[in-house]
Amino acid sequence: MSIDWTALGQVTAVSVGVTIAVVVVFALGVLGLARFEGAREDGGGDTSMLGIAQAGLCFLACAAVVAYGIHLIVPQFH
């Protein structure tokens, strides 16, 4: 039995890359929530809406990546 190390390395690289990307996007979503809360306390209207839009888009992107990963893993979805 032979292990294809190239394929294993590619899967590892993609997994680490996607994990880092999802963490960064999630952190941007948290930053958007912080912007929303800070603007709400200061009474800023435009910054508040930008913060909630940023958070919503980032969390939606994270949910889409997780749903796609589940789709790839669960064989009943194929």
C-alpha cells in the first residue's frame, strides 16, 4: 500500500488555508459588530449600518463555507 504524499500535502494546505480564511472573515464579522456597538453608543448612524452590514456579510460567508464543507462530507447530499 502506497501513500500519495503529494495529495496529502495538497489536502493539508487547502485545509489550513481555508481554516485561516474562515477565521479572518469571522474576525471581520466580530469587528463589524464592535463597530455597530461603538457607533450605537456614540449615536453615529452611517457607521452603525456599515458595521451591521459587514457583520452580516461576514457571518453569512462563514455559514456558507461551513454548509459547503458539510455537503462535501455527508454522502447523502451527493
